Amino acid sequence: MSRLIKRPLANHALRADDCRRHPGVWIEIGSYRSNISARGICNMIRKGLRTPYYLPAGSFEARTKLVDDGTAVYARYVGGAQ
């Protein structure tokens, strides 16, 4: 049986800041083993749920991309330059 490799947790505060500094640019937020988990994170980012970093709701877009070891989440800030 193979062992799962522990992934580092995404630093959402840092990533949201990166997105705000570069409006309109897709920035990788993190990589997830499960497509379901990645889609959940996208929903959280778009709606600003469970974390204040992506508020106000609707100021970020998010998408997933399949990668070799799972699904990566990308986000971009669309709320205007800060």
C-alpha cells in the first residue's frame, strides 16, 4: 500500500494578498488530492465563505486545473485595484 504524501496547507491570507496586488492574474492557491475538495475551495473563494481573506463576496474568481497528483486551485482578484 502506498503512503499519501502530506501536502502543505494553503496560506490563504498570503495568496489573497498576492491576488489583490496583481488584479486579473490567475495565481495558484494550492493543490488538493480530491477534485471535490478543490471545487469546495473554489466555492469558498468565490463566495467569501469561512474566511475573511476573499471578501467581499464576488471580488474573486476561482477555477480548478487537473495536475499529475490531484487538482490545483487558481484564483484572481476582479474587484479592482487596491
